[in-house]
Amino acid sequence: MPVPIIMPKFGFTLESCEIVQWLVREGDRVRSGDPICEVTTDKVNMEVEAPEDGVIHQILYKAGDVVPVTQVICYLLRPNEVAETATAAIAAESAPSATPLARRIAESNQLDLAAVQGSGRDGKIMRRDVEQALGKVRATPAARRLAAEHGVDLAEVQGTGRGGRVQGTDVQAALAQRAAEPAAPLIKRDTQEMPPPNIAEHADRRVVRLEGMRRTIAQRLQKSFQSAPHIFLDTTVDMSAIEALRATLKARGEKLSVTAVLIRACAWALGRNPALNATLEGDEISYWRNANIGMAVALQDGLIVPVIHRAEQLSLYAIQQEVDRLAALAREGKLTLDQVSGGTFTVTNMGMFGVDSFTAIINPPQVAILAVGRTVRSFVPDAEGKPILKPTLTMTLSADHRVVDGAHAAHFLRDLRDVIQTPSLLAW
Amino acid sequence: MPELRELTYAEALREGLRQLMEEDERVFLIGEDIGVYGGAFGVTAGLIERFGAERVIDTPISEAGIAGACIGAALTGMRPIGEIQFMDFVTLSMEQLVLQAAKVRFMFGGKASVPMVLRMPGGSGTGAAAQHSESLENWFVHVPGLKVVMPSTPYDAKGLLRAAVLDDNPVIFVEHKLLYKTKGHVPEAPYVVPLSQTKVVREGAHLTVVATSVMVGRALQAAEQLAEEGIQLEVIDPRTLKPLDDAPIIESVKKTGRALVVHEAVEMGGFGGEVVARIAASEAFDYLEAPIRRLAGLDIPIPYNRELEYHTVPQVESIVREARKLVRGEY
């Protein structure tokens, strides 16, 4: 029997991975530990390795496929194993397990059970799975009546009831949506459709399929901006004290970045404003005890947000070390899932690109993000009203108004400004 | 505006009995310890002094005898009102009630009738254990020729009692031990609450709760609690289980799309099954958004232990839980 190679479960909550590319072809000889394909979660890219020596046999998924974890993605022939007998063995082994009733219904409807996804224990195919594959829709009587009255195809309505059952209210929602966009016909879901090639070169343009990290970015940002009502608050801070600190360190041959300062300052202010150190998932708001601060890092194509965990417990020095280490790993594409998970707040700094100030979209399920511009020299009035030249920096807080009240956000910004202008407060 | 007069459920019944006896000399009471002692729950207290031992008759301990005497008297033109001390003991009257009282009018082609009322307290909650706590109403619901009434308030108790005595058919009148001391508005002048008129006790948009007897009050308390969460229960009391007026129930389910039936009697073979079936077979079916659920007594004899007794039958918190799950789409 050939060795099945499965999609690994890289992280505790990981449910599926997308195959980015295959590094081997069927028939290739591999050694234990050789990378055989590259996969991506919605956060990081990783490689799947050959578990032992052998020959690649039967690649079951193609690049671009999203595969549930622990699913077999290909087989490995052991030395002396013959391809033909191996194929037969696999077929026998992987024949779908189904209840007798499910099997009978499938047979009488000439349905291939291999095409049916089982929902029973260990993926066993149940009667409901076969019925679903045959197009039977679970719906309440109320949903059926409304669908019949208004000529709605229940198969096209997204069910929100128990186990995906279509409720009458779902049909009403579909009707309301149809009324809102009369021109757009309900698009039939077609999961059998072949994905188009990833890149198509035309005379006038180059078309790239939205996938992988770009797709994740697109989905997350769209969802965030559409579902979270954003409020934006600006403040300008006097960077004199930080500039002085940086100059002192520079004279000692050490480096302190504005990003590191901001992460430490945010952690300090978040400790005093827990309303912003929160995540919103479903109907639950979690207020986190530690400030796990994500920092947006631009990549060649896209971006990634590694997380500085427990930033409130770290010294500025430790944060600077961590910022440098994670940024380097990010650019090399070597971040682990743990290093990009668990963030409770995000800082995004575009000062180094010369941006004065900007607004950022919240990184869900977090409820706030701080967008930081560049440090500029500007004249500000002193106590007597005479202009004096000072380094200033403008930052903009975006907050999810469902969870964060305006006053919460304002208090946070005030604390943040105070600690940046008086860094000795960090010891408080 | 004058303050509304309040009576307990037991007082309302007593006043109703007294008024019926004053109006019509054919009306008499018969039962165990209903005279000098005033009844095990005091419903007939003082009536023997008012009407004498000929019209408030204490009997030996024979429930078959009480039922049989009622039937015989009714057949000969009287309007007897019998009392069974605890509903549990009506089991001893079953032959008289099922084979005689229920059948006579049909078997004699309408030439004879049995205009009797048999009162009895059912239900648990008093620590009276398995032989004094049963809810056997559905035994009678299953018998053609009997009517079954279950008042849940003092007002309904008095009005339904009058309707039952005026009716020419045998009526099983099921009271509840826990309700006897509950108070409510009861007018002094005689009035009728017609049989077979289901009542919407509280209006609400999200879930129809059909409850009987003591469960009506519990359903109303549950409705109060859930209203704070924005869940609106519509509480319906059939009041007469047979013949059942199901139209208001069906109308309600058409509105809410969800139904829960609550009674104290054991769920298996209980009245709730009938209500569920009526809903499922009606035009309300096309409006259902969730399975129709029942909440009823466990399929065990009522335990003596008070804690176990409490958990044997639906309580306010179990109604709240079940209603919440139904409305939130967890079924």
C-alpha cells in the first residue's frame, strides 16, 4: 500500500490550506524531508515534506485548490511497489464509506458516491448527504411556502437555520435582495467550474487571478470595511523626547525605531484603555489581558502582520529586537502561524515612505488600528505664543464604533500622546 | 373606579357552587369529606351549613360509588356535582365514567343524558407523592362523550364551573392543588365562561406557547423574563381540552411560526401530542419555522422527594430555556 501524504494541520485552528504550487511531478523520486509542495494558509506559506523515501504517485489536487487539513493530497510509492497494484489498492482503500440507505438512494439515482461529501462520523456518507447532492434542500415549511409563492429556487437561498436549513426569513431576505437589485439574476453556484489559469497575458494587459495572499487581503479588508463602522481620530504629538532618546542611543551605537516606540507606547495605553484591546467575533467581545500588537510589514506583493506578544511586559529594547527579527522573517516568508496569530491591536507605520498621515482599515477581529505618519519639523507656539521648531508626528486611530465609543478612543489617544511626549511614564 | 374584587381559586369555586345551588334545587354536591370537614382543600367549606346534609352528601370511601350516584341522579333529572378528593383516585371511577356516563346519551339515541360534573384536583408540587399528584386529564380526553375542562385562574374556575353544570353532558372538571390559593379578579354576579373557547392570554410575535392549568401561570412568568431579552411569547390557554377549540392556536402559529406545548401531565401520550398534531395537520404547517416542541412531565411516577418532584414537571426556568432555544433557531 502506498504512503498517503496529507495536508498537515500547521496550526491549532487551521481548517484548510491552499496549494500554491507543486515542487514535484508524478513519477519523481524523492528523499525523506524533500519539499513536495508549497501551501499557504491565509497568513503564511509553508512546505509539505515527503515523510520517507519513495516515488510520487497520484497527485490528487492541483495548485490553487483549497484542501481541508488531514486530507490526502498525494501518495508515495515505496521502493519495489508497482504503480498499477498501488492504484488498485488506493481505490479499494478510499472507496467512500456510506450507510446502506445512502448507498441505495445513490444507486437508484445513479449518483457516484465518490462525488459526495460525507457529514457523518469519520466522513461517512449519510442519507442527508446523498439527498443534498441530489439537490434536495432542507427548508422549513414556511420557507417552502414563501419560495413557492414568489417563485424562488430554494437551492439558491443561503440557509441560516439549524444545520443550514433554509428558514422563511432567509427566503424573505433573498426576496428583499432581489428587489434591491432587480437587474442582477441570482447566480447559480457552480463548484464544478474549472479555475482559470493564474495569469493570462493579453496584448493590452496582464490578468492575474485573485488568489492566495491577495485573495485573503481582499476578503478580510472588504469584510472589515463593510461590517465594522469605522471612526477615525487624529492627534499630533511632540516627538522631542523620543528624538532625544533616539539620538542618545544612536550615539551609543544602538538603534531605536519609531515603530518600536509606538508598539511599546500603545501597549502602555492599551493597559489603561482595555476597551480598545479587544476582538469582536460573532456576538462576543473579548477584552484581552495582554497587549499582543501586530505590526504591518509590506512585502513585495502584499503585506503581513507579525505579532509582538505581551508587549506590555517587554522593555523597549526587547521590542526593538522582536520587531527586527519578525520583520526579517516576514520578508523571507518564514513566519510561523503562531507569529502572525493572536493579535489584539495593530500599528501600521508609513512614515518611512514619507506619508504625513493616513487612515487604516481595522484588522478583524480586532477593533482598532493605529496609522502612523512621518515625523516632520513644524513650528508650534510655545508658552508665550512664539513659534518654536519641533519634531511632530500625526497618527490616526481607526476604531470599530460597534465596540469602541468615541470617548474610549479619545482617552486612548490622550494616554498615547502623554506617554510618547513623556517616555519616562513607561516606567509607571 | 372601584377596586376589582379578588378571590382565591378555591373561593371562586365555592361561590360558584353556592350560587348554582341557590338557583337550582336539582344541583347537589357529593363526595368524600366535603360536608362537615369542608373538603380536603376546603372548596366546599360552609356549604353543608347553608344547604344541609341532603344537598352536600358525605360518602364512604368509594369513588366508583360517587361517580355511579352522579350518573344515576343525572339520568333521573338532577344536576349532580361530584368531588374526587385527589384526581389519582378517579381511576376507581373509570368504568362508571367511561362505559356509562360517556355512552348513555349515544346508546339511547339522545333520549337520555347525563348532565353531571365531576370535580377533582390534579397535579404535583405539594410533596404528596406518586399516588396523590397525577395529571390524568388525557385519559378522559380520549373518551368520546366526555368533556374535559381545566381552568387556570379564579375567574375561569367560576365561569367554567357554571358552564359545566349547565351543560347536558358529563364534564370532567380538573382543578389544580397549587392553584387553590392563587388570587384573581372574580365578579360576584354569576357569569359563564363558555366551554370550548380557547383564550390568548398574552400576545407575542415569536413563539406560541400553549399551556394548561398551572402551566399557564408559569408560561406567563417565562414570557415576562424573555421579554427582557426581546423574545415575545404568545401564551394560549385552551381552558377546555375537549372539545378543543384549536382555531386560535392555529391562527397564532401562523403568526409566530413556532409552537411549544407545555403541560404537567406525562409527555408520552399526553394532551400536547394532540395539540402538536392539530398544528401540524392545519394550515399553520406552511408557516412553521421550526419543529413543534413539547415540554411536559417526565415518564415517571411523581417522586416524593421535593427536589426530584420539582424537576419532574416543567418549571418557569425550563420553559424559558426551551422557548429561547426555539426562538434562537437551535432546533
